[in-house]
Amino acid sequence: MATFVCIHGSWHGGWCFDPVRPLLEGAGHTVVAPDLPGMGGDAETLRAVTLQEWAAFAANLCRRAAERPVILVGHSRGGLVVSQAAEIAPEAIDGLAYVSAMMLPDGMSRAAFKALEAPNPEFDAIISSVHDGAGTIVDVQRAGAVFAQLSPPDLVDRALSRLVAEPHGPRSTSLRLSPERFGRLRRHYIECTEDRTIRIESQRLMQRLVPGAAVATLTADHSPFLSRTEELAAALLATVGVAIAPV
């Protein structure tokens, strides 16, 4: 049976994977979905967070997994973390799954990729800086229409109430990836066609920038764990069957 190590996206926590957890565990697998260190912290804490620290944290979770294969899953900004973790510990990981996530090439940061995307004023309007630029927060009154417009309203309200400050440093850090380490792992991209946060055009641009991923398509918003729970679980379960196949 597999271990799914799930890394949340910006402003979220490991709790965002709670809806799919019982479906994965019900199929006999283990789910590990932590909060990344430093999320929601004060100015000093947010400023101290680095992408490398987060990647090392995720890599250690994979190393400690009791069951193989290990599928390292990233949602949204979590894609940066899983890519860098794969570079650190490819021997501990059997497959990478990007859920409408940042799958970027070596040398590129999230901030740099934004310059390649079409403008997204609806998303930009809900984000504001805190602690003199150490982090960002979300306007929860308007975020539902951007993050989860297809999701059940009660679940959306509950999720939005749990969002916290996001450190700025990781999004401005360039990935350092190599073909020998990151490049040797099989990748899966779960694209969400109705996403208003990372639009489908951006998701498909990333698939061209980092070619070779197996692609599953969900008619989902940016929160498929809420809007398409069963379909997301099925897409993640499908990664297990090919995660340890030779590349």
C-alpha cells in the first residue's frame, strides 16, 4: 500500500486534504498531510521561512514513510515544495503529483512564472501584503469566488475561516533541479479546468515547460478537494499503479 505525503498550497494547511483522506485511507493507503512550518506566523517567523526548509521538511516525511510507494503530492504553491523535495531525496519518493500546482523548471521561481502568465486581476485583488512584505494574506470575503466557486458554500466558508498568512520568501526563490535527481521521478499533473487562481492556460504552460507528466483532467475549481472530492481521490489513486514503473 502507498503513502501519500500531501503538501498544501498558499494560505492553507494540511486540513485541506481532509475530504480526500478517508477515500485514500479507505483504499488501504496512508495519508500524511502536515501544516508547513511557519504558516500564519508573526513577521519574524514569516521572514525566516525558506523554500529549502520546506523542501527538507517534506523530504524527511517521505524518508520516514512506513509504506512504499511514496507519492508526494503538492497543491498550488505546494508544487514548488514537492519539486525541491524531489531534488533533495529522490530515493525516498516514487512519484510526484501536482494538483493544479506549480510545476516549474530549474531556475524559475513562482514570481518569475507570474510574469509569463496572462493578467489575473480577480486573483490579485484578494491578496494583500502583511508585516512589511514578509507575507501575504487573503481577503476571505471575496476569496470564495476565486478559490472555490464550484464548491459547496458551507465547506468553502469553513475553509476560508482557516486561511492564514503566507510567507513571501518561497515564492520568490528559484528552483534548483537536476535531470539526475528531480528528473528521474515520474510526474503526474492533475489539471483543473475551471480554476480561477491558476488558470488552465497557466497549468498547461507549466506542462509544456516541464514536459513528460501524465495528465488527468478534472472539471474543478482551485479547490478540487472540495468541489470534486471523489474525482480527485480517484486521480491520486491512479498514480499508485504507475508510480514505480520505470521512466
